[in-house]
Amino acid sequence: MSCKKSTHWNRRTVLQTAGVSWLTSLATGLTCAQESSRDQRRPPKNVIVLWMQGGPSQRDTFDPAASAQEDFSGGVKAIKTSAPEIEIASSLPLVAEQMQHLSVIRSVISKEGDHARGVYNIKTGFRPDPTLVHPSIGAVVCHQLPGKSDIPRHVSILSTNRPGRGGYLGDVFDAFQIGDPLLPIPDVRARVSQERLENRNSDLLEVVESEFSRGRLSNLDASKTLHQLSIRRALKMMTSEQLKAFSVKDTPQSVLTRYGDNSFGRGCFVATRLVKAGVRCVEVTLGGWDTHINNTAAQQNRIRILDPAMAAMVADLKADGLLDDTVIIWAGEFGRTPKLNAVGGRDHWPHGFSVVVGGGGIRGGQVIGQTNPTPDISISYKTTDVVHPVSIADLHATVLKALSIDYSQELQTPIGRPMAISEGTPIEQLIG
């Protein structure tokens, strides 16, 4: 599952992807009209997901076992942070300075130890169901919190083959995928004069409308059809100044250096720009955490990329006044075994791992749960090894409540099946 997958943007891609993205507000109005007034009153909220593809080691990041013998600790030391209650791995000194804004859930448990199933579980809050595809957290947020923007409101940066999906809410809520923000966005901006572009767009709309209307009622009011509006929205994106939010072309080198000046760091920087531009949910992926061999060196390689990027992102959101409106989630599909294996690696471990949350609606500087630093991993999982276990559903319910979204409400699937947004219970200690 490589993070090197590239995404080529062209006008057709924009029309297909951006066009349906802008049906979000309309689709929400059609399915949840009764909540429209409540949504208008609620302050806008955003989500940034830092996705650690492969499953990061909790022992090497946010739950070090520094006092345990080396085959458990891996030699990782702990350091104090800006939050008195929290110690994290010494290889995260910059993130340590921002921990007053963040909280660590050290007792997340899951029943999914497979990559594909684990990704689905964490991103949707549900275990895979052969009869239904659930929406990701980003899709739910976009569905529940409509907004206006010239660019898509659900974006995945450096995505793997499992980005956030709309699931039963529909493709309109799928994440819009982009690659390294350092690369130019090809074939999106118009290369002709405004007058010529408007003429082309008019011709395009006539062709599409003709195809759409074929076989339909003769009195169809074309100006009110959803498909025409989606095309107009997509065409608007091509000329929007908000497209600049996707690029780091004019960003001072000193800023990029603070973030680490690599693809993930640039992605985190662009995430701050996107939420400022009105994007509701941004996911930034850092892969390479699946360390079955040589865990310590491999994890440290990833952490050197993570530390400056995550810290700079939190600091800049705070400085720009956006942190209170943005929930941050740091997570992977599971953790890694507390004990090193015979080849110095750590295997999959869904039985007590760490997720970091913070920002808007989340009380920072908290530690939830506790894990046994030296569990017996040769026997079946024991709940006594985890204090205050938190399910994936509980995690989702917590984030949704922080966003003032009714996590207990039911939505209708396309076949009329009522589905709860979450089956979990919020962690009240984290709701600020």
C-alpha cells in the first residue's frame, strides 16, 4: 500500500469529481431538510486526519514503555510535554511542545487486525459489512455540516487506495484525491481568455443538457436540474482563486522547512490552507508504518517526518485562529505488538493502541486509558491488560460530539434502511 500513487487532474476529472462534490449541500438538503436551520446556526467545524498507513507503534510514539526491558521498550525513552499529564517518545520533541492542545487515547481496542478491515473500521467507525458500505468520518462531517466553497470540501492528500468514501451517503461525499502539493495541478486552470472560456462552457452545457434531456419530459426545466448545477460548480473551480490553496508554489522556503519540506510536511501545510478556504475535512497520509522487521529504525524514519509536520500544523492552526474550529485526529488502522519479535519487528496489535485527538471541541492535555507495558502476547487478549478500553465506535462518537453532530441520529440508506451514524458512546472527559 504505497503512498506514491499519483493523481492526474484534467478537466474531465474536475467535472466528474468536483462536480459531484458540489452536490453535497443539495444532497444534504434533500435528505436532511429538517436539520437545515440547525446547521445554519451551528459554527462551521473542520476535521484534519493525519493517517498513519500501516499501523504505527504506540510504544515508539505516544505510549512509550521506557521503564520496561528493551524487548518491550525497544530502547525508546520518554520525555515530558507541555501537558503535565502526558509523556511521549523522546523522538517527538516538537510535538511534545504542542501537547497542551492534544490528548492521547492509549486504550483504543479493535477486533480488526487485518490492514484492509482495520482501515475500514477506523475510518468509518464500523466493522466491514458485506451488505453495506459505511461512510468515512469525513463524509459524515461533510453531510452533516454543509458549507460553501469553490473547491471540494472533502480532500485526501497523498492518499493510498483506501481514501475516505461516501459509502451509502453516495459518491458525492467521496474524498477528492491529490498527490504531493509540490507538483503542479495540470489541466485545471483555463488556458484561454475568459470570453472564450465562457463560450466553451456554454457549448459544453448545451451538449450535456441535450444528452441528459434525451428521453425525458419535454417540459423539463433545465436551469433547475442538479446535473447542470454540478457542471457550473465544476467550471467555477477551474477559475477559482481558491485553487491556490492546493499549491505550495509561492510558499516561503522557511515555512516549508518548518514542516519538514517533504511530501507529508507539505500535505500538512496545505491542510491548514484548505480548511481556511472552506474545506470541511482533509486527510493527509504518511505510509511506511508496517514494521514487521527492524521496527525501531523504520519507525524512527517515519517519526522524523511526522514530528515537524504535525507540530507546525497544530501551531499554525492555533496562530491563525483555526484550531478551535478544527478537530485533529492522528491514527492508523491499529497499533503494533508491545514486544519485539525475533527479527526486531513489531506485528499487528489491535488490543490496546494509541490515537491522538485535539483541537475544536476536544479538551487538550488529557490521557485516556492505560496499557500493560509488558503483556503476555502469546496468549489470547485479556481485557485486564487495558484500563478504560475505548472502542472504535466510541472514538467516532467522541469526534462527532465534539463537532456538535448528533452521533445517535439515524440516516436512511438508498434502500431505506435506517443506520445510526455511530454506535459508540463519547468519552465525556475529552469533550471540552
